[in-house]
Amino acid sequence: MDVQRRQSNKVTPPSHLPPPPLKPRHHRRDGVVDDASSPKASDALPLPLYLTNGIFLTLFFSVVYFLLQRWREKIRNSTPLHVVSLSEIAAIVAFVASFIYLLGFFGIDFVQSFIGRSSQDDVWGEEAANAEQQILRDDKRNTPCGAAAASIDCSLSSPSLIVNPKLVASEQLRTQDLTLSLDDAEIVDSVVSGSIPSYSLESKLGNCYRAAKIRREALQTSTGRSIEGLPLDGFDYESILGQCCEMPIGYVQIPVGIAGPLLLDGREYSVPMATTEGCLVASTNRGCKAIYMSGGAASVLIRDGMTRAPVVRFGSAKRAAELKFFLENPVNFDTLAVVFDRSSRFARLQEIKCAVAGKNLYMRFTCSTGDAMGMNMVSKGVQNVLDFLRNDFPDMDVIGISGNYCSDKKPAAVNWIEGRGKSVVCEAVIKEDVVKKVLKTDVAALVELNMLKNLAGSAIAGALGGFNAHAANVVSAIFIATGQDPAQNVESSHCITMMEPVNAGKDLHVSVTMPSVEVGTVGGGTQLASQSACLNLLGVKGANNESPGGNARLLATIVAGSVLAGELSLMSAIAAGQLVKSHMKYNRSIRDISKIAA
């Protein structure tokens, strides 16, 4: 969407009209123009402000000195401190009164600045409105706009376009407020030239939508490329300010499909999946149907703990080992846990594991984080512990709050073995007739394919946590729909899929083991309207007040159950030789590209 450019024509009031009266003002040292009639917080004082301040400052320090001297004498004479004389009571009352006044005094100028600023804005708005009305009354012409004088702009769409000569001096004091001195086209030019940083538009304009609109136009102007297909309208840019995305220019539309119902642990879930890959939702939906017709799936949560691993350096390997022994000593754990848990009412330190590399020490902290995914929470707790350790290890040099031993957003054996976030196992027994009628294959073919593809094939490829068919497909789709961090799909998709015949070879037992599902239902993208709606659909929106962390744990099991359904369906399609056929049917565009190009 292009920003409409308008020529900024100055409108000069007729010379025979007197200028609108201006209210008297006073310039403060900080550059703010105060109205002389505006109320001030200091007007409530019976004495001049400087005199009142002097009295209370003198009173405060006098009574403090008096009380310290009296209590010093009592300590020397072994007199109880709670035994006070009348003069001491009066001194205590005077101390409290002077302290309250001085505490309030620091807020007087702060409050007064807000009062003065609001009054100033009212004056500006009133004068601009008066000037506009005066020009409209004077411009009673019947000729069309094109025949009017070039110096008059017929489209008085905003009072900010009317320049009153009386306000020029005050205008210079308010150059930081772009809405009073520049229209959108001029701001775009300033952004392109670099005089106004693009990242500061939200703070300067006070309107997130307008900032995105101007930034978008500036980008198109500077690059010479159109982004017309990227939508701008229909999104709440205020909701992402300071928490989800910086310097927005629009948003990307990703369709959301529904797979299910997924029958998991006796409850049904309609699973939202945001994806642009054809067949994915349909395939997962078929897996959900097979699970449902076989009596449902069951899940178990093995671990729940987010990790952060700082790296510190010492002068020698011996000192690094000493800190390792200190941290892993059970005697010290309770003390460290108290220090760590101060970071949040939900953070609870579970364990600390260390690894030494030369004179460097990597400390992997694991803690529960309630319904939040918990990266910020665990990082704050780790910082508390590092500050505490400096008392006993002053030679410790903190290289980084994260030393990649966590390990976040990277495939790592430590996550595959130790787990990170939620460790979940989900299983189901698929009946023989369901395998044949719904999945269009047989149990023996699925078991053989799983061994040769997911197990042996992944081992030959040197896979790390990738002993599955396409767990990342399902995880990514649910992550995007529910406001999770898509980059954490890397470790969250660690999965091993197991299949084996049961009940004399007639039925199929299938399971997925996922040691590091990193999800949350509060914070980050979960607070956005669309993602919040998807979480609400699953019944896990927000925090669980009855059982802290319950919603996040439930979401992790739903992710694992959905992966189970996706694995079951894709493996069946490959075993039956239907993969290429189904993708040609559902994952190919039916639009004639040649006609669209023409």
C-alpha cells in the first residue's frame, strides 16, 4: 500500500484579519512551554516553595542528628532503645513528617510537567482549530479548487497542515513531535535520507500502524521494489510492540487447517496447523482418524525442565574443576536453589550439570518454568547464581550467559539424551482392520519400512534425533499456529518413531518419543489474537491457575499425539506407494501460471 503524497502548502491567513489571541506562556529551562494559567502542584503550599523546602530539609537533618545522638547515649548506658522520652517522640514525629514531605517533593516537578504538557497540547489544538475555522469562513468562493489561487489548499484534512506564524517559535521547541510539523510524505523522505531512523518511528509518532505504513513506503522508495502483495491493514501492531517484532511493514498470511479429532488420553482435540504444504493437514487428519477408530492414544510426560548453560573462565583448569565440584555437591544445592528461585515465583531449580573444557566451565542449569516456555525465566535465575558465585569465586570470568551447552535452537546430543523442555512419549495400538481400511496397507509392511527407513536409514545418514519420517512438519505447523518460537522446532522435532506388531502380529503398536518439546502457553507470540485463539481451541490458553505448568504440559502431549498421527499416515502412504500420487493431487497448483503471467 502506497502512502499518498500531498504537497505541503502553507496557508497564510488574510492580512486584514487579526491573528488569534495567544494565551500567555512561560518557557521552562527544559524547553517545555507552560501556560501561565495552568495549575501547579506547588500552588498548594502556604509558603513559597524554596522557603518550605529549606524548612523541611533543616528539620529532617536536625532530628536525624538528634535521634542518633540520643540512641548512641542509650547504647553506652545500656538503656533499652524502645524507652523514649517526650522529646524523642516529638523528634520521631518530625522525622516522619519531613521525610514524607521530601519524598513527595521529588514528584512535584514530575506531576507539574505532565500538567503543563497537557495544557500546552490543548492550547495548540485550540489555536489550530480557530485558524482553520477563520480560513474556512473567509474562503466563501464558488469556483472549483482547480481555479482557486495556488496558495490555498482546498483539502484541509488535518489541522497540522495549517501554519500559524504566531506558533513558529513554539514549533521549533517541539521538533521531536513529527505529527505537528511533517506530513507522511515528508516523513518518508526523512526516513529514506536517514535523518529519521526507521526504528524510531513508533516512539516519535505514537501510532504503530502509521509507523508501519511510513516504514513500508520508505522501503519501497529506497529499494525501488513493490511489496504490494504484503498486507498491512487488519493487524494490531500495538500488540507486537516491544515483544514480538521490530520495524514491522506488514504481516504474512499463513492458512490454518484443522486435523482431528485427536483422541488422546480420553479427550478429543481439534489440532490447528498453520502450513503452506499441501497434504500435511490431510495426512495428519487421516492419522487422527486411524487412532480414533482404534480407541485413542495415550501419553506420558517424563521430564519438564528448561535449561540454560553459561560459560565461565578461570586462570587454570584446577579452579574450573573446583567450581564444578562446588556446584555438583548436594550440600550446596539448597543454597543455590534459593538464590535461583528468587527470579520468579514459578522458577524452581532442579539440577546443575557441569562440563569442563580446559580452564573453561560450562554449567547446565535445569528448572521448571510454569506455563511459560521459560527461556527468559531461567536466564534470570542463572544470572542470580552467577552474581552469588562471585563472592566465593572472585576470579571467575563470565564469558557468556549462554555457552551452547543448553542447547537452544541447534541440534545437540545433550538435548537428545538429557532432554530439554518437555520430554514426552505417546503411543497407540492400531487395529488390523483400521490399518487395512483407513491406512491402505498392512502391519508387516509398516514394521519393515520403519526399521529400514526411520532406524537404519537415519543411522546411515548420521541423524541426530531424526529417527522419524517427518516430525518437524507437524511440530512446525502447530508451533506457528499457537505462537511458539518456530526456531525451537530444531530440537523440539527430535523424535524416534517405533513400530512393532502386537496381538499375534495382527495389530500395530506405534509410538513416538520426543525428549525436548519446548512449548509455552503464556508470553511471546501466544499473546497475539490469532495464536491465542488457536490455544483456546485446544483448551490451553494462558496460565493454569489450579496447576501451574499444566497447560504447557498438556500442549506438549498434544504436539506429540499429532506427530504420532502424522508419522502413522505418512509411513502408510510410503508403504502403500501412494506418496507421489497424493502429493501430485493435493500439493500441486491447479492454476494456469501461463495465463496468470499473460
